[in-house]
Amino acid sequence: MSIGYRRGKKEIPVQNHLNLHAEVGEMLSLIGPNGCGKSTLLRTLCGLQKPLDGKIQIQGIDLDRISFSERAKLFGLVLTDQVRLGYITVKQMVAMGRHPYTSFSGRFSEKDEQRVEESMAAVHLENFADRLLTELSDGEHQRVMIAKALAQDTPFILLDEPTSFLDLPNRVEMMLLLKKLASDMQKIILISTHEIDLALKLSDQIWLMSPGKNLEIGTPEELMKNQCIQSVFHSESFGFEPETGHIIIF
């Protein structure tokens, strides 16, 4: 697959010759320098923009052959921008994840209610149901958006910079939570992140992207051993400890 943009009849590629594969139960981290195409890849995978070439399949289904509403049953998406709507409760926001399954009237079934409750419990929000979004901390708000994606009941969840507004304890907690959700709920969770050290510690697989080069895929240990991480993030100011992946300041 090739990804990028179209301006009239002109194609502007960002990444070419991508051949990506993911398994259920894995947390994958997409890392790379700014401007290399991470967000473009996420938008392409979930159907917000079309690939320049190639195709995407999930569970054997070609995404270009199904409707947007059908895609909403395959992909959950959590973007960087925080949604701070006034006068909407946590439960109401999480319940929006069930809309692909409701009838034309929008009426919820018993199953819909159950999935909303289960999704809030999965991210430890069961006691927050009636809280307004405007009353939440950044970390709590991010968990609400993840619960909404879980309520959507999709096999694939994409998150663009899920820790960007969080302090260090909450960043670590968020990454641990996502890894546990991938394993316990048997989902594929793909995170675009600049948290290189946490990604190397917690990810099952790394998708390493850099401008003008093929995307490297492997376990954190494999990519560190092959010097791939060090090559992409080369700097005179810091490096990576080969065994642990810890950042070393020179």
C-alpha cells in the first residue's frame, strides 16, 4: 500500500510499499519523527482518506467495498484533540460508541446498555457515569474516549497520541491499560506515539516509520538489536541503551 495526498490529479506520496500485518491481542506502537506519515497512516487505515495504491483488509474484508457505517463496526478511533462538550455526561459520551448498532430511532437495546457498562468498567469509570465531561481531568477524559471506542465493539482500535495531555504517572498508566485491554479483550490496538521509551517497554510490536525509508516492523528487542531505532532517532545529544532501550543523555 502507498499512502499520501491527492491535489487535483497530482499524487503526493508520504510512504510507499507498505506491507503491514497485525494479530488480535497485540498492542502495536507506531513511532517515528514528526512529518513522516504516522497520522496519515492512521487516517488511511480507518478510511478517513483513501490509499494512493493498494488495499486494506480486516478479517478478510476489503475496506473499499463496504460502507462507512460498516467500517464503524471494524475500527474504533481515538484522536489527539479532546472533545470538551458541555452538559454531556460520561455515560452519554461512552454510549455514542453504540450508534453503529442502534436502529434508525437510536433506541438502545439491553445489549447496548450492557456494552456501555462493561466498557466503562474496563477503564475504571464505573463510578463516573453521571459526571460531566467538563468536570474531568485530562487522564479521566482520555479514558472516557477509550471507553467509547470499546463500546463501539470493534476488533481494531486506533489511537493518535493518547498520552499527549497527560503527566508521567498517567502516561505510564494509560499505556499499561491499553496493553491490558488488547490482551484481555483480544483486540488489535495501534497507538501512534512519541513515547519511545514506553513503547519499547510495553509494545508487542513496533511499526517504525521514517521519511523516505521502508517501514520497519518487529519486536522492540529486534529493532533495538538491529540498530533500527538508533538509526531513525539519531542525535548528537542522546542515544539508547542497547539492552533496555533507555534513553541516555550525552
